[in-house]
Amino acid sequence: MEKKNIAIIGLGGVGGYFGFKINQFNEKEDQFDITFVARSQTYDIVKQNGLTLLSPEHPDNITTPNQIVQNISEIKNPDLVLICVKEYDLENVCTQLKQIISQKTILLPLMNGVDIYDRIRKIIPENTILPACVYVASHIKEKGIVEHKGKAGKLIFGKDQANISEDVDWIVQLMKDSRIDFDFKDNPFVEIWTKFFFVASFGLVTAKYNSSIGTVCDDTIQKQEATQIMQEVKRITDKKQIALPEDIIEKTFEKAATFPSETPTSLQLDINIKKQNSELELFAGAIIHYGKELNIETPFTQKIYLELKKEIQELSI
């Protein structure tokens, strides 16, 4: 039987962690043909030395794919593509993918955000897209080297409601064989939106005040602002008929309290170091967009979005 082709685009904290696991399994079993897509220096280092994952889960910390390429146009006949890029690269990546995929290609985006599925679907309307979210404490230590700390990364993904009969059993089996901790759901959007409640509200408020997750929980004003963002998101999920628990806001604060108090958020770090590309659109932009689409007012999110946007523009002058 002809081997299926798997491409992994992006070898950052997420793509590096999950791509490493899939590829290390495949190095032993040789069931698939795997291509990594990486840019410039990362491409050079992984081509020469393989991909390194520093993790207590993997004593053997180097894996080498069948191919590594620099351009999406070099991917050959993919059956599965893992999209592990920054949100601001998504449209560009999808536009390039459209040129090289076939009808049978399945897309699995391992990215933060509630609008990822919709944004891919807009550019690639026919293919199967498996909605997903991930939890993993990993980051690029240096080019070609990903460091993972804490508990095992977790993948939650599920069926594409637009292509419900598509055979994805082989992808579920691949995750099992790769020893990835995962849940496969008929409808993963509940988990995707549950995560968004946390990352969007805490990301936006910590970015505004350059504070930490613990401070948002403890400071009256910051907690109130995070709550206002969550209330706007809840109105959106209610209208979209996403079946979240009624006490989702309380549950989100309980979850936040399990983090060390000084934990920063990625949006806060990006805005603090004056980074032009950040998750601002991914969080506030998505809330504002869905609000307009569903005729729901989102004044608080809009206010904080404009404040942070102004701050980024002032910093770039």
C-alpha cells in the first residue's frame, strides 16, 4: 500500500513538539512519508542536525524527517497537513496550500483562536478541516531546538461538521501511535471556546496593564475588566449555540488560579517588547468580528483593542 504523506508547517513550540512526536514514531515504524516545512536558519539547522526536542518525555531528543523544505510549494501530494504557524501567517499559508493540495488533503490547524476554522474555510472551501486546540508548555530555545516543560502537551480535535463522513480514523490512530495525549470529539468547538475564554480575557488585560495572570485574579479592576470581556464572549457563544457551562466565567478564574501568580501571557510579552505582530487580532479582533456578524455589542473589547492598537502604533513610531 502506498504511504500517506504528512506535512508539518512550522517548527515552533507547537509544531516542534507535536511534529517531533509524530516523526520519531515514524522513524521507527516507517508508515508515512513526512515533510517538515521551516524557514531560513531553522531549515538549515534541522536539515543538518535534525529537530531537537528537550523534554522529559523523550530521552532520545533528535528526530529527522524524510524531507525538510523551505517552501509550501515543495510539498508533494499531502494527505494530512498540520498547520502550526503564527495566526498572522495563516491566510498567506492557506493561499499557498491551495495550490498544492488535492481534494483528499485533510488540514489540522494546531493554533490558538476560535476563528481559525472559519478563516481557513474561507480560502479552502471544500477540504476537510479538523477543528482543534492545544495545551502545551513549549517554546523555541534556539533555532531547530524546542524546549518542553511541565506536563505532556494535550491535543483536542474532532470532526469537520461540513465533511462529517470523512475517514479520519487513521489520523486518530497516528496520534495514539505517536503517544500524543489527545481527545477526539464529535464537536470540539466547546473546548476551543472554553480555552478562548481564558486566553483572550487574560491576554488582553495583562497586555493592557503589563501584569500577570495572578494580578488579574487578585486586582479588583483587572478582574472586573477580564469579566467584562468574558461576558461579551459568552453572549457570542450563546448566540452561536456553543454549549458552554453557565458558570464558565467562574470556572475560568478557577483555572487561572492554578497558574503560578507571576505567569505572564504571550500577548502581554509581545506588546511589552513592542512586537508589531501579536495575538491582538486573534483575541480582540475575533470577538469584535463575531460581535458584528451576530449583531452583538462588544464595547469593552473594542475599547481595550483600540487602546492596545494605539500603544503598538506609538511604540513603532
